[in-house]
Amino acid sequence: MLRAILASIDEGIHAVDRDGITIYYNDAVARLDGLDPQEVIGKHLLEVFPSLDTGTSTLLKVIQTGERIPDMPQMYTNYRGKKVHTVNTTLPIVSGGKLVGALEVAKDLTRLKELNEKLIDLQAQVVGVEKAIGKKKSPIEAHWTFQKILTQDRSMLLLKELAARAATTSSPVLVYGATGTGKELFVQSIHNASPRRNRPFIAQNCAALPASLLEGLLFGTVKGSFTGAENRPGLFELADGGTLFLDEINSMPLELQAKLLRVLQEGIVRRVGDTKVIQVDVRVLAATNQNPILAIEQGHLRSDLYYRLNVVSLHLPPLSERPDDIRILVRHFIDKFNAKFGLQVIDVTPEVFDRFHRYEWPGNVRELEHAVEGAMNLADEPYLRMEHLPWHIREGHFAGQAERVFALPPGVRPLREVLDRVEAALIEQAMRETNGNVQQAAKLLKVPRQTLQYRLSKGQKQEKE
């Protein structure tokens, strides 16, 4: 069973004994190397991989030192001549207090690495062309402006005013808001209202890449800094003179947060593996969908980086707290998709409008847009009706429902029933506060993720019944 499990996972697993002889080599790593497991098992590591030696093989290093090597980026040419990019974690195998071998877990990042390198190369080419022809326009477009952000909510109008004032400076800005509230709209608008509007605007989601790739993408690499590394500028260099937007900053590994802090404080970057520093003039705008204070408490965000980024702070309210915007947004989305699909939808029915006002909108403005788009795909009449809405909105939770669960009915009720209702309400509240992130909600509730997943599945089953 253990062999079947190890053979079925996507990560490559390679284990050697104390003498460097391969004792396990699963199909995933065999595909990476372009070899058959039978060509490797029972043979010495250096016999099968002659390009390695005792100094470059992480497996042999761990056997020599007995210390783990985490998240080591590697690039090598496999048996078939294909370049392979991996991130490897190598661990000592200890039995009875003695080192008996080493095990390496390899994650294949070849395609992801290629795409990111192409992105950087294209951005560098565009920036170079723009400079060569003297064109004064941001090569990486930021389309949104404050005029395009539709709202009649007083708190949002105040935020637009404050953000417009902050746009005139070069100070960092931290935008906090739940998923779908429009964080990037504000960030792009700040850039377009700033003196840097004709310079590059580059956005990077910090949760989209593992630490080993994100570091090279942000700060650049020099040839030889690690196996397969080439001379490449990072996003900070490409955004010089402009704006760099770092989304989901709380997902950036803590060691990279420390390096980012230095860039913010000193205005210099050092490519991975380089000894020289490069002066850059970049305004950093950051966003998080998690409460920054909670992110600090949970160890996801360095407090010193938070205070450095939080020079200007913008907290975008969820759609449930700005119900006056629902009408203007629905009207805008209907016009948008009428033009896109060639339709002639006039409006939503009063029943739909009432449902929109009562619904909690956990996905915020983005969810409202998708709901209108989906309904317009199904409607064959001038008005969007209840049957055109997604089922989760027709049957979904309404504003204040979780809080009302705690209002017990009159009379004594079975204890199990009351406890189940309280548990369901707490789970709903935790899921709402973490924007549906099961892992973070489990941490808030201090229960294992598997337990919370089971409770959620059980609740959904009961709702259907």
C-alpha cells in the first residue's frame, strides 16, 4: 500500500541508502529524468547521473552532513536532453538513531519556470522598445481610473477621495479587502492618477508561485547563482520609475518579506546570487484579502513589513455593507453584457432585486458581476428573473443569518440541536471572515482542517435533504 501511495503522487521521490545506492525511485521522478526506474534502482547515484558529483548532489550532501536541504531550486538536462526545472527538498533517513540514507522530494516546475521566464523576457523587451522610441506610456497597461469605479456609497466615495490624494506621492499603499471588493481597481487607479502614470505598471500575485521562483522573478537572477540560472532582470528592475503591485502580500514567504523590506527602506535590489546592488525607483502598492493584524498574529506577515507598507491604508468594505451600490452595479453589468452579447435586457425583476439586497455576497462585486452575466446567458426575455439566477443565490444565505442562529426559540430545546446550530453559525462566520479559505477558517476555530472539511460537507448534505 505504501508503494502504491508513493507511486501515485505527482512529486518525484528518490531515495538512496548510506552508500548512495538508489533504493526507491518512483514513476514521477522517472518521467522527469527520462529514465525507467529499473535503470536506476540498485545502482549508485553517480553511475546513473554522471553530471553530478559529491559536491553538487543534494542527496550525497545530506548523507555527508545529516542535515535537511529545503526548497533547493535545480535545473538539469535529463537523459533525453530536455531541460528540467525542479524545487527539491532533501531529507536524511534516520533509523534507530543512525543515518541510513537520504530521500529527495522533487516538484516539477519546468512549465511554470518557462512561462515566467517568457513573461520577464517579454516585459524586458517591451520596456526596452518603449525607451528606445521614447514613447511615454506605461508598457504594462493599467486600465482603471477613479472615474470608472462606480459607487454612491459614502464610505467608498471617501476612499476614492483619500486614494486620489495618496496617488500624488510615492509612499507605499496597503489595500485590504475581501476577495472581489475591487482592490486592483483602486491600485490601478492610484497608478494612473500619479506622476508615474506614463511609466511601467507591473502586477504580481505572491500566492501564484513557490518561494524559489518568486524570489528570482522579483529580484532577478545571475548566471550560476543556482543550477541553470541565467542573467535576468527582476520585476523591480522592470518597474523602475513606475509601480509594482504585489497582490496577496500575506502569501509571500517570510524570508522574501525581509528582502522586500530592505528594498522599500533602501531602494536597492540584489539579484539572486549576485554581490552587486542595483538602485531602483519603484513605488510598491500591496494588497491582502486577510486582515493584516490577523495575518501578523498567524505568522503570515512580518510586523515590520506591515508597518512599512501601511504608510497609506485603504480598507475596502464588502458589498454587503454598501447595499446602495447594488442598483448602480447591476445596471452597469447589464449594459456591459448587452454590448458584449448583443442582447437587449432591460432590468431585473423586483423579486430578483430584493433577493440581491438580502443576499450576503461572499464573493462581493465580482460575484454580483458573474451572477448577472450568468443570468443574461439564460434569459430569453427583457427582464432577469429568479429562475435565471445561480442556485446558490436562489437558495443562499442572507445578510445577518449567521447572527440570527444564536437567537434560540422559546422553550427548552434538545442540547444536541442547540449545539449543532451554534457550531454551524461559528463555522459560517469563520468561513466568511476568511473569504471561504478552509485552512484559515480551521486555524480560527482551532480545529484540524479535515474536521472542518467534514463539518462543511455534512452541513451541505443536510441542506440538500
